[in-house]
Amino acid sequence: MDELGVDSLPIALVSSLIVLSIVLGLVTSGLITVRPMISCSSIDGQLSALANDCKALLMESSRDLSDPASPPGACIKISLCLPADTEYVAFGADPMADNVFEGAIYYKVHGEKKVLVVDKLAMFREGVEDSTTVVPSKSHKAIIGGGHYELTLEYECDRAFGQKYIVVY
């Protein structure tokens, strides 16, 4: 009986398993490296589209805050699906800094802070319900963490003081 190949089969099996584990290790490390880039790309696209929607909203009619009989202003409903490593998305103020530019969207994902300027004259404000309408408050809306969020943005203005608001609720 020929027993020359008996030793080569276990060696081939072990070497194949070693090569397979090396390939799986490389794939895993590659996915760990790519994940933050995918998260950043996802949120960049969503918030860039939101900033464009806000710019378009400012071109439409607004609700006049000084006139109680004023019809509602232009309004959009948005849905954000933020990745798990999103630290925050803030409208009008950076919650982690003292600087405030009220016409910008601030966000931080996977340790990287970014700012999208929507309008230099408009101000983002959190909406507060006032009987039958939503009016701007003195605070800014901030979303902490990832997940699925439904937001409504309405364009309102105070013609007496010449201020434009994008109210987020």
C-alpha cells in the first residue's frame, strides 16, 4: 500500500485554514476602516439635501408672527436616518462650542465636526406650541445620537423686527 500522501492531506487542510483566517482578518479590518467613511457619507448626503430644502423653503411664503391671522408658512416634513455613531445634529447652535451662527446646521459624526451654512440672515429655532400654532422659541433644536427622526420645518418671519426663522419641531 502507498502511504506517501497520508501526511500531505492534513498539512494542506491546516494551510488552507490559515490562509482563510488571514483573508477573513483582512476583510474584517477593512470593514472596520470603511464603516466611519460610510457613516460620514450617509449623514453628509442627508444633511446636504436638508440644507438645500431649507434654502428652497426660504424662497417661499412665510407666516407673519406679528399677524395672528396670518396663514401658515411654507412647511416641509423630513425624515433623517442617522448612523449609530452620530454624536449630534444641531440647528442654529453648536452644543459643544460657544460659537453660534444661527443660520447653520452643525453635526458631529465619528468624531468629525462639520457645519452647513443655510442662510446668513435666517435663524433656526426650536418650535413651541402656542394654542393652535407653532412659534419660535429662544432655544435651538438638537438631536443627540443616531436613529430615525421625523422633523417638521416651517418658515416664519417677524416683519416688525425683520427676522426670518426656520422653526424646527
